[in-house]
Amino acid sequence: MSLVILKIGGSVITKKDSVSRPRKDEIDRISKEIASYVTENEVTDKLVLVHGAGSFGHPQAMRYNLNEKFDTKGVYEIHKSVKELNSIVVDSLNDAGVNALPVHPLSSLLLENGNIVDSSPEKFNLMLERGAVPVFHGDVVMDRIKGAAILSGDRITPYLSVMLGASRIGAGSNVDGVIDDTGSVIKKISPPGFVDMKKHISGSSSTDVTGGMLGKVSEFVELSRVGVSSRIFNASKKGMVTKFLYGEDVGTLIADK
């Protein structure tokens, strides 16, 4: 079974400079592009979707600052918000014809000092075997050391890729790829070149507790070290999700070789 993991950034599906405002038209468009892929008879790949929290999680996370102290109300409010966005995404996918199921990290993953240390891959594999598309999202997750911590979609994606054995990874952002200091798209990033390159990669222009583009690239560079390549591309442009899913050369390739 060949597995594709697609991560859609919160900047694509929410208005990140607002609070809890979805881009419903964009969500529906992306859902239709995914539906055209997963329902094609000749396509045998399985798909896992991960989406960011955007304006449904970052403002709340900033408000409660769980790095300072554990706050049950804060955990509840953050999770409530990101769960609302996840429901919008899953509903849209099902309306488009995708057999999508929600997966909430708060109740399915465990952290230790910010790192994922426990999960239940069997339940995710069962979803895939039964023809479902699991839909994960950025969330707040219980942590053995911190009490609770924010887990971004950019960190969930590489973890799932290793655990589930993904063959292709895509991260849909709101830019054409990773941009250098001249404003050009970097076509390829590999671990040796990343050390010198990362000072030219910006974080995020919006409220983002997960590191923005630099955080995303850092996670995927580490993933490339174990032989899994990924692409960062512009999912806010019509048809780009479809192009990635069908294996076309889009955005920035992050690979070891």
C-alpha cells in the first residue's frame, strides 16, 4: 500500500490575522481537488490529511501560554477551537465525496517535553484499510513533562510519515514554495545546504506559535535525513493540490539527495 500524506497550512484555510475565521471557499475547493484524486479508479494510493489550526488555534495558544503553566481551561479552549475547524474540513471533504474521518491529537497522541512518544497506529491503519481518509490537525496535547503543549500539523506530518511508512509528503502553504532573500523560489533543499540557507528563510508574518515557514522546513529537512522527501507548494492556487497528488514537480523539493 502506497501512502501519501498531505498537509494543508492554516494560512490557506483560515484568515490568520483574524480569530476563528475559516476560508470556506478555499476549504471546499481543496476538498474537491482531493475528491477527484481519491475517487479516480486508477489511483491506488492511500491518503492521510493533516491541516493547520491557523486562526482557530494560534490566538488561543498565545492567550493561555501553556509553556508557562498547565491550564485545564486553556487546553479546553484551544482544543474546542481547533476541533471546530477540523469539523468544517471533514464535513467539506465528505460533502465532496471523500470518506473522511476526524482524528484529534489530544485524544490520540501523547507528548514528552514536546515530542510525540505514544500513539495508536493500529487505529489509523484500520481507517486506511477500510478506505477512509484520516484527517489530523494541529492541536494541544497532553505532555508528561509540561502538562500540555501545542503540537503543530508540521510536526505531526513527519511523525506520521515515519510511523505509517509514507511514500510522498506534501505541505500546502500560501506561497509558491520556500522563498530565498531575493524573492525567488528555492527549487531544492538538502540537509548540507540548509545550514547556510536557513538564515534567508523567514518565519511567519502572522501570529504563529509553531515557527512559520522556517519551522516547517526544519521539520522536513530532518525527515529527509531518514530518506523521506517532501514538497512545499502553494495550495492557495487552484489546481496545485491536484498537481502534487498526481506527482508533478511543484514548489520546493526537500530531499537528502
